[in-house]
Amino acid sequence: MADRGGGGGMGAVGSGGAGQASAGAATGATGDSGGGGPVNPASLPAGDPLLIGLIVEHFRRDCLADVDTKPAYQNLRQKVDNFVSTHLDKQEWNPTMKKNQLRNGLRQSVVQICLTPFES
């Protein structure tokens, strides 16, 4: 029996491939028939893990495509990008820096900003 891809949870927004179905399953991995062509979702029985994975992957792509076009998302993304760039510019680089320490410092800065009341 062929591996049907079904591991893992949802990836980060924009990660481009870590969903319930593997990227290979969503783009044409073979099923039990071994024919080498794309899987026809209509040929899969209801509840089949591969079918569920294909549906989830399709839904995820549709949602991300829709969100990417929203001005509120674009504005938030720009603010986050600017915040991260500013935070990293303030860090003095040295070869012994640990990535996890840098990430934790950024995470704490974001939490601090989020806990600060908005000024009107």
C-alpha cells in the first residue's frame, strides 16, 4: 500500500507546503494504482486520508490567496516587517550569538508591544 502523506499539522502562514497532505500528494503523487499520474479526487472514497489532505491543502491555498489581497493583512504585514527590521538593526552581531536567544528577544519585544495599551 502506498504512503498517503497524512502527517503533520498546519504550517506557518506562507510556509507553502506543510499541511495535512504532503506537497507531493497535492500536486500529483500516485495512489494505490501506481499509475504515476495525478490523483483524481473523485476516485477516492469518502474519508480517505489522501482525499482529506487534498481538500485541506486546496482550502488552505484558497484562504491564503484571499488573505494576501486584503489591505488590512498587507498593512499588518508591513508593520511586522518594519518592527522586525528595526529590532534586528538594534542587535549587535557577533559570531557566538545563538539564534534561539535572538528569536526569544524578538518574541519578548513583540509581546511587550502587544501588552502596551494602544494610544488614541
